[in-house]
Amino acid sequence: MLGSGIIKGLAVTAKNFVGSYFVPERMVTEQYPEDRPKLPENYRSFPLLVSETAEDPMGTLRCVACQICEKECPPQCIYIEKSKDKKPDATGKMQLYPVVFAIDTSVCMSCGLCAELCPFDSIKMDQVFEVAATNRFAGLLLNREQLAKSNAYYHSIRPVEAAEVDARLAADRQAAEAKAKAAAAAKAAAAAAKAAAPAAQPAPAPVAEAPKPPSPAA
Amino acid sequence: MTLALILLSVLILGSAAVAIALRNLIHSALLFVGCWAGIAAFYLWAGAEFVAFAQVLIYVGAVSMVVLFAVLLTRQGNELEPVKDDSFNRFIRALIAGGSVAGVLLGAILGTPMDVNTASPAPTMTVRELGARLMGPHAAALLIVGVLLTVALLGAVVLAAVDRSDQPEDAP
Amino acid sequence: MSQLQLCLVLSSFLFCIGLIGAMARSNTILVLLGVELMLNAANINFIAFWRYGPDHAAGTGILFVLFSIAIAASEAAVGLALVIAVYRHQKNIRLQEANRLKG
Amino acid sequence: MSASTDSFLERAPIEARDWLVQLLPAPLQWFTHHLITIGAILAVFGLFFAFTTVAERKLLGRLQNRLGPNRSGLPKFSALPWHLKHKLFGLTQPFADAVKALTKEDIVPAAADKLLHFLAPVLVVAFSLLTFAVLPFGRNMVPVDLDAGLLYFFAAGSATELTIFMAGWASRNKYSLLAAMRALAQVISYELPLLLSVVPVVLVAGTLSTNEIVTAQGGWSFGILPHWNIFTPWGFIGFLLFLVAALAECNRSPFDLPEAESELIAGHLTEYSGFKYALFFMAEYFGLTALSGLGVTLFLGGWQAPCDFLPFIPSYVWFMGKLVMMIVFFIWVRGTLLRLRIDQLTRLAWQFIVPLALINLGNAAFWALTASWAGPLQLVRLGVSLALVVGPFILLGRRLNIGRGPRTYRYATS
Amino acid sequence: MYFPASHLWIIPALPLVAAAIGALVPRSGRALASGAAIASMVAAFFVSCLALHTALADPAAHAAHNFAWFDVGSGAMRLGWLLDPLTAFMCVMVTFVSSLIFIFSLGYMKEDANFKQFFCFLSLFAAAMLGLLVANSLLLLFICWELVGLASYLLIGFWFHKPSAAAAAKKAFITTRIGDLGFLIGLLWLYDSTGSLLFFDGGHGVLEAATLTALTGKTLVCCGLTVSTAIGLLIFCGAVGKSGQFPLHVWLPDAMEGPTPVSALIHAATMVAAGVFLIARVYPLMSADQVLANVPLHALTVVAFIGAITALLGACIAVAQNDIKRILAFSTVSQLGYMMLALGVGSWTAAIFHLLTHAFFKALLFLGAGSVIHAAHHEQDIRRLGGLGAKMKITFATFAIGMMALSGVPFLFSGFWSKEGILHAAHEWDVSHLPLYAGLAAVVLTAFYMTRLMAETFFGKSRSHESGHAHENSAVMTVPLVLLAACAILLSLLAWPSPWLQHQLDPSAHSEPGGISLMVLSIVLVAVGIGSGWAIYGRKPRATEASPDPLETAAPDIIAALAARLGFDELYAATVGRLNSGFASLADFMERWIWGGAVTLLARFGEFTGVVNRETDENTLNGGFDSVSHQIRGTGRAYSRAQTGDAHGYMRFIALGFVVLMLFVMLGGSR
């Protein structure tokens, strides 16, 4: 009969109406400022620079100013100036560091290519979306200090990926230490070999192969 | 009371005169609406409540709509050939003819003694009485008016409808 | 001048404005509106004579106006339909050009 | 009933007005009397409009499992020594909206007809307010008790059509003009069903006066079943038809296609912004309220109480309660139904509502003629009337959609 | 609770409404049409019971309600309703039997595509029949009589795609029309001589003493009959046609082409009894001439002899038939003859009693036959049936009850008592004893052919594929059978231990105890009939369908003649049919040559005058008109220049004309 569909529809909305007061699961909206959204781990907004510690972000930046990201950035919103001197990086190797590292977020299109490319796991994508600024130029041009976030923060926004990165870095560090040790050993061995035995020859190979991380598929 | 009548007259005559004189058809149609509303107010003033509302309903609500639709449906684009401008001559002639009619009418009205009691209060006629009169002594006239309106409606539809019979039904 | 005469003067002026409009304007719609004005002027007369006439209870004036309004409405409908029909034929609605049937 | 008619609450508004009026010198009294009435209507229904908008938004939210506006409240005055609770469930939203609309830039297109562009919103509010004049808000509380009140209502209501045209034409925008024509076509074609659905009430009550129509619906059967028109078969179906026609007349969902925001950028209101737009908005809600009030008056017994032990509650409270119910129902419908296409709209009017309303007119005539039937004949009367309602409804409803499936697009398919 | 006569119209109106519903619903509205029909019938039954209750309160009263139908000249044609025990008993019987048969039809017609039409026709029939019963006007009765005939026509020809059915319908309609012509003439004559057609009208009705005395007072010049006798005989013509009396009985057996419920309802229980009802209704008129001894012929004598002939004839022919329905049809003819006999010998109450009992057991027999036919896949030939007794126990039992009631098996069955009443009345008739002997012979034959029917159908073993696969029908068909069977037995109570019904119908009738000797005689005769039937057919059941009939081998000529129904159809075709076609060709000849020639002659004359006219016109008259119209055209051309096409100009002229007129009035009028 004509009108039965209308009545059914009215019943559905009436059920919604009543249910919206008694069944919280029905609600499709969130009370945003009070209830923060639970963002998915792969959500990304703008890049950040990872530092090892929160106490000394500038001193422990992972970035070595290799400028790969600057070259690859499609809208070219990254600007980097290399340092003149070198500092030991996470693995203890002496590396350059960025004196100026700036990203113009009014240009950045959040493509995430920089984070993909960074060989040092230094540039990562942040999840901050409340980026409004009152100054159109200066407010949106983020410099090194504003970009730097601690590794702990990185862990807090994407735990899985961060753990992976940490594992990799730890392995690298171990490999580097092993390498250094092996080098030292080799040096010692060479010194010894200089004396006599060529028997120490096979020793470094297993050590060098062992730390290769079997990247755990997440 | 007289003052109200004079004010109403000024409103009615003024809007009618301006409406007739304007070149913008839409404006003049809207002014006509004002004129009709004024006439409805006059009916109210005279105590014919029902007629006043009927006037508003029919003229302001319906006739004006038809007029506006007609104006929009008959927009005259840019004229290619220049129109022979005889409007001034026609205006003068119309003024002479209309003026003489007005003069004759005025003469007749003012020359006739009308000793009616103007102080009498406005008569009232309730809708119920009116309905009884309409359905009683004037029922035949009411029926005829109904037929007339039906015929007019159908006639208007027939006249205004586009005859599409010679065109293919679904030409893309 | 009594109120009745005032009403009659109003109606005669309105009638003449309608008449002049109908005679002076070339746009058929305005001519029709002029005719409507004349009808309205007649209605004003009816109401005025009812108001100041002797027999209020009969209500003949009111009834006449009602019928007159109905007739005016049908006149407007048919007239404007005619205007549209004329427009379809000659692409304008100047009254003086609609003279194809003249003798 | 006699005790309640002159209860204090019942008389309070009238007494207050009369007291105020008699304070003034005699020549001013008539004027003041009406001024107070107008002021009261403006204040009450202005506020009513404001809270209707917020209620609509909140209700729509709830109907769609959302919360609706719940933020705006009192501003936080840090200077004050105490801390106001400042969220008030978002009830101050309309005032915020008003402030926003007032402070927005008023953009008038360069080629627009400035005068008409300005007049249209003003007139639309004026005309839609005119209709309130004949609604009986309570016992002895009709602003102007006209003998032909219903006719006045429709006369004033039909004047708003003019303003739609003015708005569309004055914008000097061909889309606005086209949209205005569409809106007019809809409003005019639903005027007929609206009138036809009202005529049975007039027929049975035998009067055009809104006040007398309400009075005619007084009384109760068995003390609990009021003699409202909606409780008769013809009245019920008449009320349904009235609801549908009123929805279309107000351009409300599901008949809001003349001003479909998503498709037509609000139709004839495209070129309006700021407070002029707000005025149109306001007029629309005034129209809705007035038509709801008319529906309450004609079918729901106006200010009559539903049971014979309830008239101790003042009549105007009943009226407002029923009015709120109607508005809530309209909002509910808006939250439920989808927008119609123009062909569905006109088919519904001409193939369903108009014939049904005509049959209903005959039904009401039968009802009026058989008013003297008593005893078991009353059951016969009820049965015949019901059959005259149900039969045509089912038959016409079945015929309405014969052979009409979803639309097929001939040239869009590959 | 009493039922006023003025509301009697409700009884026929109920089925009429059902018929309207049946006519209006679409073809698929089977449930609605049948439900409305059955519901209306059941409702009519209860109303009829109420009416019976009212009528029995004062059996001698004839409560009538008359009203004017339309005005004729100075008077008015008046119709009315009549409530007396006769009407009430008949109404109860018709509505009860109809209800059961309607229900039975639900099952019987289940597969028919025109199901709803069937119920529409049935309801129409019931409405007409009930209208006939409640009529207090011979005119209204005649109208309903013809409507009944129409419904009968529609229902006999219900399977009109069968040529035999269409022919049978036509035959039934035309044959009864012959009788109805007599009826109509009698009706008009009656109106002419009395000025009224109302039965009871407060002393002015045609059945009331004053009118009857006036009628018997007049005598026809030519043959000495009184007017009442002549009118009575003409009305009896209608009854002969409708009730299938000799010599118009030929249509009734053919009418069995209709669906079996139709046969049961119309051609056994109700419609054919209408003739008997009619004579019973106008019995005062029929018997008005009894008081006169010196008239050449009493109307009732004719009735008695016709009835006797029909009773005997029908029973004889039934013996030789093989179609189950045809046997029952001829049995109906025979039983109707009995009723007419009873009417003729002066005991109309016995006739009505037999009518009522016969309606029940004949409806039962027909429905039983229908049940058999339905079960045996529309096999009607008893030679191809057989052995159904074991397969269809309920049908068998009820059919047997019907058979025994029809045969007049003593004491327990209603048929015995009603038949006994008729024989008793015939015995007491002092004009002649021939009808009694015919009746007694028919008793033997009836018992004989019914036994034959039972034996052939239900005993032995099945002789064809169809009957071999027969099985009992559903409850919707058996329940009516059981109810009717119960009635066939219980109706005995109306006559025994005391003749209650006859008292109610005619309180003035003196009732004498029936002669014991006659009763014994008829019991013996019944026993003889059943015994011989069983001896010939029952003891040795027929083996195959082709095996010869024992009687046929014994007396082949007689049986063949009987099987051919004594050649009545052929006789009519040779006499009436021949005469009719002769008249038709004569009319054709007249039409072609005599009238046609005259018309052609007139036409030729008309053509000639036309030619003469035209010549005068064109040559002499037109010249003058032509010159005048030339001048008019010239003037018109000149005037048309004033039509400039300038609307403004026209308006200006109107305005100026107005001004001139006004000035003329104002200036000239004041002087």
C-alpha cells in the first residue's frame, strides 16, 4: 500500500532518535576537542626530524644533511644547509649535520617521499593536524628546532614502525661496533700477521655477516 | 473615513498611472499588484470583507502570477528591424479619448444629486449570508461561472500549449 | 462632495487610466492589464453602490463583484494564453501588428 | 469546563493586555491594543522561530545518530567573579547565527534590480507574518477574528509567491529566475490540493472563521475522545493531504527541490547573502509555523484540550503544544524522506492528492448530511465514510506507480 | 422477534447484492464472489427462518405490503410483498437448499475458469427465485419468473462452448417462453377484467372473495367457460412450461447439459417447482369455478389430467435412459406431474408438501449424481459406471437415502408421506379415478428405475477407466450431501405423526386419516418396484459397458421408443418447427416483394419530384437571389475597410462613441 514505505522510514529514524540517547555506539560523530580521534598508525601530515633524545634534540639529530630529501621533494619545500664540521652520529660514525633544515608546510603536500627515501631513518611523517598559524609566511615555515621530535615521540605515534627502525639501527650499530672490533682485531691480527701467522684470515667474515638483520616483516 | 478613502484613492490611482506609464514590464506588473491590493483595501474600507480577500487571493495570488509568467514567456529580444515609432501619436490620441471619457463621467457624477446618507455605518454581510445568497437565488449564476472558469482554463491550456504533433517525438 | 461621489470619482478615474493604458500602450499584456483595471473600476462602483444603496441585505453588489472577479480571472487566463499564442506566431506581442485578419 | 474557562492562567494574557490598554487615553487605545498583539506575536514567534532552527538541527542530528549543535552557549566572561556554565546544550546557537548573518557582507549583484532585490526579503517576511493574524492561539486569543478568516489566510499566503518571483527576477541571474519559476510552479500547483484539503473542514463546520471552526470541535465523547476533525475518517485523510500539501507549499523536504542546496545552490536565493538570506530563511519558518498552526486549528482542535479533565491547563499552552508537535513531525519527515523529482511531485499532486481530496470533499458532504443519524446508523455512517477513505486511497495509491520503475537513461548507457 | 412483511424485500436483495459483487469483481476475485454468494444465501436463510416464525404466528393471515410502482393513467401500477406460510416455507426451503448447493459448487466448479461468473449467475437466480416467492403481485411474480428463466438460460448454457449446452439453453428458453406467452395473456386478461394484479389488497386483490365472485360470474360467449377458468388455464400454461409438464416437458431433460449443481438447484429443487408454486399461489383463482356445476370444464380437472399424464410419462421414459442425470431429470418431470396431480385433485397442501420433500431429496440425488460425476471425471453414463458403492461410501449412503425417499420406502422417509398424501387426495377425488391409477403405476415405475440406477451405479464392479479411479470427494461436497440426507429423513416429521405442515398451510382444510388400504397398496407397489428392479439389475450386475440391458432384450421396441423419449422432440420439429419455418418464408416473401416493391415505387416518385424541383429552382428562382447577394457582397467589401486591424483604434472609437452617447443623454435627456 502507498505510504507503508514512508512509515517504515519514519520508524527507522525514530529508532535512531531514541537510540541516540541510550546507545552510545550508535553515534557516528566524535566530540573532537574533548575526545581526540584515534588516528590510524599510517596517518601522516607533515615531516618531522627524529632526534635520539628529547633533552638535546639538536645534538642528537639523526639527519646527516645528505640532502637526498631536498632533491627528491616534489614541491621542493625542503631547504638544507650542511654543517662545516662533523659530529658522531648514532652509530658513532663522524657525520655532517644540518645547520639549517626548513620545511615550508604551506607548500608541502604530505606525500611522504622524503620519509621513504631517508637512508638514515631521520625524516619521518608526523601526525599533527592542528597546524593552523596566524602568520601566513613565518608561521608555516618550520625550522630545525620546530621539526625536531624525539624518538620517544616517534614511538608514541607509530610504535610498530619505530620499533622496526630501532631494531635496524641497533643492528647497524652492532654491526658497526663489530666491524670496528673486527677492524681492531684485524688491525691487531695484521699486526700479529705482520709478525707471522696468516691463520687469522677467515675470522672477520662470519662476524660481518652475522648482524645483517633479517628484517622482520611487520 | 473620508481621509482614508482619499489616501486609498491616491494609492490606487497613483500606482495605476505609474504602472501604465512605466517601460519596465515587470515593474509595471508589480505596481499593478499594488494597485489591486489598494482596491482590496478599498473593499475592506467599504465593509465588503469577503470580496476584499477574494480580490487579494485572485488578483495578487493568481492573475499577477499569470501576468508575470506571460511577461517572461514573451521576452522580446533585440529587435532586428526598427519599430515604427508611433507611440507618441497614439498616446496623444488615447489621452484625448480617455480625457473626454473622464470629463463626461465626472460631469455625470458631479451633476447628479446623490442624497444618500453617508453617515450610516458600514454595512456588514457575513460569509454565511453571502453563501446562502450564492447557493440560493444565485445558484444558477454560480454554476454558470463555474462552467465559464472551467472552459476558460481548458481554453487557456489549448491556446498556450505548443502543438508538437508535427515534430518527431524524441528528437535528440 | 459625498463619500459616494468620491468613490465614483475614484472609479471613473481608474477606468480612464485603464482606458488610456489600453489605448496608448502597444504591449498586449499591458493592454490586457488596462482592461483589467477597467473591470476593477466597475467593481468599485458595484461595491460603492452596495455600500450606500438602500438594500444591504440583498448583497447584490457583492455578488456581482464576485462574479465579475471570476470573469476577470478567466479573461486574464484566456487573454494571456492568447498573448502567448500570438507571440509564437509573430515573435513579438505588439498589438498593432496583430492585424492579419483585417479587411 | 466552566470553571476552567475563567481560571487565572487562562485569562492572564488578555487581562494584562487590557490593563495596559486602559492606562492610555481613549484615542490611542485601539491602536495600542493591536500594537500589543503584534508585539506579542512578533516576540513569541520570533523566539519560536529561533528555537525551531536549533531544534531542527538538533533533532535532525539525533535522527541521523549525530548530536547536532551543542557548542554555542553563553560567552565566558572572565571578568565575572563566578564561572557561568557556558554550554547550555547549544541552545544559544540561533543568536550566534543571527549575529553572524547580521555581520556578513551583503552582496548585491551589479546588474540586479536593486529595489526589488531589497524588497523581496522584506516583503516575504511581512506577508508570512500576516497569516498569523487569524490563528486562534487560545480561547479569546485570536488577533483579528475575521468572518472570512480562512480566506484571509490563503490570500495572505498566496502573496508570498510574488516575493519568490521578485527574488528570482531581481537577482538578474538566469538560474535564479529559472529556479523561481520552478518554485512558483510547485507552490501554485500545490495550492489547489491545500485548499481542497481544507474545504471539507469548512463544509462540515459551516464557517470560514477560524475561531468558530475551533469552537465547533469542542466537546468529548466518553470524556476522552475529543471531537476533533482528525478523529473522523474524512478529517484524518484530509489532515494527511493537508500535511503533504503543506510540506510542498513550504518547500520543505521531501518537496524542497526548488531550493535544493546541493543541486541548485538554493535556487532563487542564489544571489542572496547575509541578513537578506536570513530573512528568507525566517519567512520560510514563519510560513511553516503558520501552516502548522492552521493544521492544528482545522484538524487538531486548535486550543481544545484532548480530555475533559485537562482544560485546567490554559488553552494557549495546548495550542503551542500541538504546534510544537506538528513542527517536530515536519522535522522528523525531513530527517527521513528523500527529495522527490519534479515529475514525481506533479504526478503526486494531480493523480493522487487532488482526486483523493475531491472524493474526500464528497465524503465530508456525506458526513455533514448525515449528522442527524443516531444509534446503529452512526456505525453505518462511520463505515461508509471509512470506505470512502480507504477504498480510493488504496485504488489511487495502486494506480500511482503503475509501470514506473527507476528512471532509465536512454542516452547515458553505452 | 417478528418480521414485518414490508421488509421482505431483504430476502431477494441479499443475493442480488451478491450477484452485483460477482459481476463487478475481476475474474480473479473468486473468493470474493463465492464468499459473497454463500454469505448472502446463509443470511437470507436466517431472514427466511425469521419470516417463517412470523408467518406461523398467524397462519391464516396474508400479511401484505403494497406500494405504487408507477402511475398509469388515473391509477397506479402497484407491486407488493406477501408473507404467509406458503411463501415462508418456500423461502426457507429455497435458501437452505441453495446454501448447500452453493457450498457444493465450491468443490464442483473448483477448476472452472469462469468460477466467479458461475456464482454471479447462481446469486442472480436465487434473487429472482426469492423475488418470485415473496411477490404479492402477479406482475412482480411474472417479472421474477422471467428473470428466473434468464438465469436458467445463462446457467444451462454455462459451458456454452459445448454446442449441446448452447442448444439446450436455447431450447429451454424458447420452450418455456411458449408457456409464458399463455401466462402473459392470462395476466393481461386478468388485469383487464379486475383492474388489479395484487394477490391480497385488503379485499380488492385478485385472490380475494369479491373479485373471484365477479370473475366466475362472467361467462365467455363462445364456449361457455367462465372467465376465471379461462384465465386459470392460461396461467397454467406458464406453469406447464416452467414445470416441464406434458406437452412442454421436452426442455427439462436437455437442461441437464448445465453444471450439475445447476441441475440440482434449478432444474430439480427450485425453479421447476415454481410452476407448482404458482398454481398453489393462485389456487383460489383456479378453484373458483368449482362452485359452479354447470360449466363444461373445471380448470383443476385439466391440471389433474396433465399432471397424471406427466407423472406416468416421465416415469416410463426414465426407465429406458442411461444417463444418470437424465434419469433424474425424467424422474423430476414425473414427480412434478405428481404435484400437479395433487393440485388438480384439490389438495394443494399435499402438492406443496411433496414440493418441499422433493426439493430436498431431489437436490440430494442430483448432488449425489454430481459427486459421482465429479469423482468419475465427468462420466455420466451409468453403463460405464458401477461399483462405486465401495469407493464412495458417503455418497453411496446419502444417495441411497435419496433413492428411498424418492421411491417412497415407507415410514422413515419423507417422500413416502408426501406421496401418500397425494395418492390419498387422488383417491378422494370424485371426478375420475384415472389419475389415481396413473399415480399408482408411476409409483411402481419410480421404485423400479431408481433401483436400476442404484444397481448400475454403485453395485457390481467398475466398467470403465474413469469410474475405476473414482474416490470420495472433499468435505465441501460431502457435507451438503449429509445435511440434505438428514433433511430428507427428518422432513417426515412434518407429516407424521400428525399432518402439521398441511395445517399450517391451510388451517381451514379438514384432515382425515389416510386410508390404511391405500397405504398398504402403495407399500406393496413400492416393494414390487424395488424387488423387480433388484431382480433384473441387482442380482446379476452388468458385466461390461456393452452388455445388453435385460429389459431391452425382452422388449426392444418399447424400450427403444422410450429411450427416444417417445419422439416428442421429433414430433415438435415436424409440426411446430415446420409451421414456424413456413411462416418465416412467407414473411420473407412479403418483405421482399410486396413491401419492398411499394417502398421502391415511393422512392422513384421522390426522385422524380426532386428533379423537377431542381430544374425550376436553378432556372427561375436563383437569378434574383444571385443579383441581391452580389450587391450584399459589394457592401460587405466596402464595410470591411473599416476593419483596420488596429485594436487601439477600435477602442478609441468605442470611447468616443461612449462620450457622444453620454453627451446626448446628458444634454438631450434633460430637456
